Amino acid sequence: MTNKTVYLVDDSEQWLETIKERLDVEDIQSETYLSAVALIERLSDVDTAALRGCILLDMLMPDMDGEQAFRQLTRMGVHIPIAIVSSYVDGKRTAMLRQAGIADCITKTDRRLFEKINTLLELDAANPPA
């Protein structure tokens, strides 16, 4: 798990496929998950300190929303940048999440989505594990 990976978590299979296809074109490795629970299960058996890349979490998902997933991943020791993606970004909630350590809050329709993903990957590169 030393390669940089963009972990995409959303309950919309169509959104996941669209973003993954674009990342593939850019030669950016990605993994997709239809739930935060699935990602957490996947990462539960890995050395979280060795993770490289970033995580994009949909804010509204069944079972566990993006904020809950962010807090669980933080408790697990995940230190790569985590961003929330949503159809609508609430300013008050965004401020609260930023105080908690979220790297970014991005609308799904943001024309600069891939630029922001690259910024998250650069942020990870600038802060290698100890």
C-alpha cells in the first residue's frame, strides 16, 4: 500500500465510475467503495501509517455519513488528506469539519474537482509519514 491511491467513497455507483474513469486517464490509481463501512473494513487490516494518497467521502450515505467516516478513519490513525464531497456544501458544517481536520469540502459539480484531487495528493506528498 505504498503507492498513492485516491480512495473514492460514494453510494452513487455512477459518480464513482465517472470519477474513476477520469483518474484512470490521468494514470492516478484509485479504489472505489459504495459505503464508508466498506472502506473502513478494507483499511482495518493495513498499516494506516503507510497509506499514501487521499480519501474522498460523500457527505450523505446510508449507514455511515462522510463526517462519521472521517471521525472513524481519524481514530484508526489514517493521516492522508480526507475531503468531503457533496452535492451541496453547507458553510457552517464545512467550518466545523475544517476545525476537526478535514482537508477540503468539495461540491460534486466543482469544475476544479480533479485539480483539487491533485492538490490533496500534493498535500500528502508534502507530509510523508514519520
